[in-house]
Amino acid sequence: MARLIKVPVIDHDTCVGNGECVRNCPMHALKLVGGRAVLTDQELCSQCRETTCEFSCPTGAITVKYQKI
């Protein structure tokens, strides 16, 4: 049976690569790759959506969306 999880989606055209989201991710699921934020391990993502990746991004490049798995 499918379930919904929250996943950070990163707009690489908007991301400026300042690393705030990487520094604020409590699970270390994000990394800077080629100067842009990337969710490198979805299994590590705790889907916290508190004051982490989405809210720490100064350009709004990260939105947390529901994904069916």
C-alpha cells in the first residue's frame, strides 16, 4: 500500500548554493553538489519541516511536497 511522505524539492535555477539548508539539516540528508543543494539521501531525511531546509533557504528554492511511495 502506498503512503505519503514529505520530501524537499529543490529548484536548482533558484538555489544560490549558500549552504544554509545543508548546515541546518539535522539529519545531514542534503549536500552541496556543483554549487547547488541536493537531497543526497532520501532515507536520511526525517521530513521534519520545522526550521530546517525549507525555511532556512534565503531564496525559497526548497519546498517540501508530499510524494507517494
